[in-house]
Amino acid sequence: MNFVECHEEPIHIPGYIQSFGYLIGIDAESHSITFFSKNIEDIFTIGSSEELFDKKLTDFPEIFGSIINSDIYKSLPDFTRRDNETFFDKVLIGKEQYHFFAFRNRGNIFLEFEKVLVNPNKQITNKYDNFYIVENEHEIWDQLLNILSKIVNYDRMMVYKFMMDGSGKVVAEKNNNNLESYLGLHYPESDIPIQARELYLKKRKRIFSNVHAEPVPLLSKKKENIDLTYSTSRAMSPIHGQYIKNSGASSSFSVSIIIDDYLWGLVTCQNSEPKHIDLEDRVQAGIFTALASNAFSSFKAKSELNYRLELNEEVLRLKSEFLKYDTLLESLTENKTEIRKLLEADGLAVVADEQIIKDGSTPDESAISKIAKWAHENIEDNIYLSRTFLKDYGQQLGLDEKTAGVIIYFMERNKNNILIWFRKEFDEHINWAGNPEKKIQVVNENGEEKMVVSPRNSFKIFTEDIKGSSTRWNSRNILALQAVRDLILEALHKDYNTIKRLNDELKKVNEELDSFSYTISHDLGTPLTVMKLNAQMLLKTLIDESEKSRNKINSIIEEIDSMAEMMHDVLQLSRAKHSEIQLEKLATLQTIEKICENAKITFGTPKSEVIIKACPEVLADKTMLHQVFLNIINNAIKYSSQQEKPVVEIEGSEQGEMVIYRISDNGIGIPEENKHKMFKIFNRMDNAKKFKGNGVGLSIVHRIMKRIGGDVEYESSPEGTSFILTFKKP
């Protein structure tokens, strides 16, 4: 058994027309007859209808003479270039006058006829500008219904607006009390499914004269499904016919409301008794509906323009406020209330730089953090809107009524800096025209049973309570969001330019420092060497001088050595920053052993015990690796040298994708108050003044480890210090 949803019903190919119309289809190229409605026998005197197939109308001048002589038929050659454009005329068939209209579609030319209705009491207004003097949109639709009531005058006349989800709502009504009022009621999307909405966009006026009348079948030699999308007399869907009957009506007439090329809604008219409206009246109803649609569009455009002007003024004011502060976070923090109100939100959270700034009614910080984490993991775009966030994710994230609706905007996704606007839960009560839940029934079609959606039997008000939702975010809120986004992007650009300028200045300073480092190391090296040689020569000549004089000269020589060492270290620091590096797999044991032996000689501590354990290979630059171990091991041996039993322990281990080296000593330790300046250049610990050094070595280590993709940390106590070097595993 097949199941047929409402949107699957092929309503454009019913195979029937309504009884008020007459239809002949001819081939667009040969003009031979290919199909016709069975009831043409009622207005044209023909013998056997089978005779018509594959013949031209001109083959039967005594029958179709009035059609053949019409301006439309004479213009048939033009139809090949004008698909779906309808041409109108009036012709006399027998003694009756008929509306005659024709259009081309899918290789066929459709010739349609319907009797002209004479109504001497018909009131036709010529006040086409009435819609442009009203003050709000509701007055436009009320005005339209008042005018249409003088032209078509149905028992119940409504303006039906489509909502964003395809459902609809009656926003205006004129009722003479023959049928119950539907004003303010909602209708589910399945009442006018998507393929029906597409037809309303193509064929903008539809009449269903009598839901109780039998439809007229189309006769076709080819047994093809004839597309009646643009046919005025196309038969209605059986489901739709039953739907109208269930609503208490016997006929209906509708005109599409098209705004900005999309189907905004319908003028829907229903009558308790069968009712047919003359074509001219239907055309005039279409004209007034188009005028009302244009007026509504103009009204909305004017309102939108006024809002945009107000928004621009507010954004300009905000922009001037933003410029007062150095950072984007400061600008947002100081203007958070205005930004919240701009989107008509109840609350706002600014999540940036690991801070949460709140304004208005918001959830607590833990809930905001959960939402921010959820957004980062689940939202691909930079903007996300929902009025059902509490309903959809409230239980999963542990949220309350303050988070029913959200707008999330990623300012900087890579930093997870976001803005979140909140709206509280709104107790919404929707009055439906009957229970909107679908009901299924079984029908037999051509010997095959099908399950189809059954139209509602009752249109009694059914109230649905909506929980977990906020009021809808509208187009104005979106405009405001875009304005805030542009403002933030401009502020980020300003921050970027500021940072770039500072970086350029810093780069220039660094280049000057590097140049200065080279000058110190190179240009001052020679005069220092000369000074040292002269001092040594002077020392040799002072054989008979006092011990005090000799000590002074020795002191000069030592200070010259210290200066030379400092210049060497500064040059090494500069090279650690700029030298090209070549990462490769390196063994460390021999390097460590050699450095340890030399250090004991350098610092005169042959009694220092150096314990070397496992030394796994690392990924590093050969020259820089030597510099790192040289500085760390030298410090360990130097600062433990004055202990009774100096001990230095070196051990490496593999941990996942990294290799960790721990170099520990039992030396003087690092005071807690000095930890903040451990890796800063020329900074020495308070308890290290009695040891020779200039405070550059650890800065070199720190810079090298960062460049080769590693890290350096330390642990210290009064009993000693451990430096932890993290290398990449080769």
C-alpha cells in the first residue's frame, strides 16, 4: 500500500477541468487538435469527438468559425515565442458570448472558454490610489477586502499570510456571518503544501466554483498527463475539495499576494453556496490585490528605510564610543547595554580573552561557558540564530528560561571570542483552525489502495501551548546584528593596524638591538683585547711594586674578561633568535659527557658528582642543542659547586611524541620572589651574586627551545633546582 503525502499529490495534472470551463488543446507547431474537454460538445455542434483528433480547427469552419476568425487564433504563430503568456478575447458561440483566452505551455496551445456573466448591479470602483493613504499594514488589507467585497462579495473573505515554516495565519477578514470567522487562526503547512504554493506563484488567480459539481474529463489520444498549471478551469484536488466542504463552504476564489517576487500570502474567499465570478471581475480583483501588495511593499520599504536611518545613527554613535578605547574588549564592555538593546535582547554575554562580560538577564557563567563550547563544536558559520534553543538543547546543556532564544556571533573563531544575545522564554499560545495533526485515510484509485492525508473535519479552535521558545528574531534584528558585526570587524581592523604598527616598531628596535649586539661583539672586541694585553704587560713590569697595585691590575684584567664574556653571550642570544636551524635526529650522550667534564674544570670542582642516566635521541639543531645543554649543565655544576657533596643528575625519557630531559642539582635553589624573571636577559637571582655570570644563559636556552619546537621549565626548592627540557621526538 502506497502512502501519499500532501506535498506528493500531483495537483497540476488532475486530468479534469471544472464544469464552468471548456478546453481545446492544439499542437504548437502543427496546430492539430491533441486533447479537449468532453463538455465542448455542449457548446460546439460536433458529431463524433473522435473526428477531432489530429485535425485542425480550420478543417471545421462551420463549427469553429468564430474561433478561427478571432484575433487570438490569427496570432497563433506568435505563441511559439511567448510561453505561458495568456491572451484574452470575447467570441460569440451560437447565441452566447464567451470569454476566450489562450496560452502556450509544454509544446501545446491551450484554448479555453467560459461563458460571460452579465451582472447589471456590479459595482466597479476606480479608486486605485486608496491603498497609499493608509497608515499601517493592517489597514491595507482591510481596505483591500472592502473593495473586493464590492466586486466578488463572498461570505468569508480573508487575507492569509504564509509564515516562515510554511504554515499560515489569517491576518484580516471580512465576514457577513454566513460562515464562522477564522480571523487570527493558524493553519499548518500541510493545508497548502509546497507544490500548491508553487502553483499559486505561477497561476495567481484560482476559482473553485462548485465543490459539489462533477469535474469534466479531458480526452486525449496520447493518454498523456496534461499539465494544467496555467489553466483557468483546472479541476481542484479531491483532498482540497473535501477540505472546503469540511469548512462549511461550497465554493472558493483566491488571488496570490506577491511581494518582492515571493508568495507572501493569499486573498482567500469562500461562499456557503456555489458561486462563479465572471472573468472580468476576477481580473479586477487581481488588479486591486496587486495594488494592495505594492502598497504593502512600499509601506514596508518606507518603514524599513526609517529603521535603517535610526540604526545608522545609533551605529555611528557606537562607533565614536568604540574609538575611545584601546581594545575591542574594552569597547564591548563599556557599550554592552547599547549592543544588547540594539537586537532587542533580554541579555548579552561577551566571551573574550577568557573572560565573560554580562549585561541584562543572562544565565550564569557556567551555562554561558557550556553554550560557548557547544557553539565552537557545532556551528560552522560565524552567525547562528534560534528561537527554540531551550527547547532543542536545554536539557543537554542544563539551561533555564533565560536561554530560550539565542543569537551567537563569532568575532574571532580561532580565539573562541563570541557574542551571545539571549531572549527569555515566551509563553506562546497558537490558535489553530482545528487540530493540525495529520489524519490518514485509505482510498482506492484505479484498483490500488493508497493511504492519503485526510482533511480535517472540524475547524473548531484548537489551542497549542508552545514551550521552550522565545519571540521570533525578525528582519530588523538581523540588520542590527549585521551592523554590530561590521562595527566589530572595523574595530578588529583597527586593533590589527595598531598591533601591526607596534610589531613594525618592535621589529625595527630588534634589528637595531641585533646590530648593536654585533657591534659590541665585533667592533669592541679589538679594543678590549688591546686593553687586556696592555694590562698584562704592565703587570709584568711591576715586579717591585706593592701587592695592592698588582691586585688592581689583576682586577682590571678580570673585568675585561667579564666584558668579553658578556659580549659573547649577547651575540649568542642574537644568533639564537635569527640563525637558520636544521632539525635532525641527534644523539646527546657524548655532548653531555664532554660538557660535564669541561664544566668541572672551568668551575674548579673536580669533586662534583655527575650522574648521567638514559640519554634518548632528540629532534634539534646540532649547534643550538650544544648551547642548551652547555648553559643548563654549567649552571647546575656552578651553583652546586660550593656544597659539601655537589651532585648533578641528568636523565632523559620518552613521553608520547616528546623527549623530556631533567637536569637536577643540589645547589642554591631559586628564591620564590625571583621566579618571575628567570628567563629575562641580564637578570640574576639575589642568592647568586657570589657566583660569576651575567644573566644571559637562561635567556638563550629559553629562546632556542621555543625555536626548535620545545620548551623549558624548572622546579626549585632550597635543596636544589631541576630544569626540564622538552624536545620533539625524532
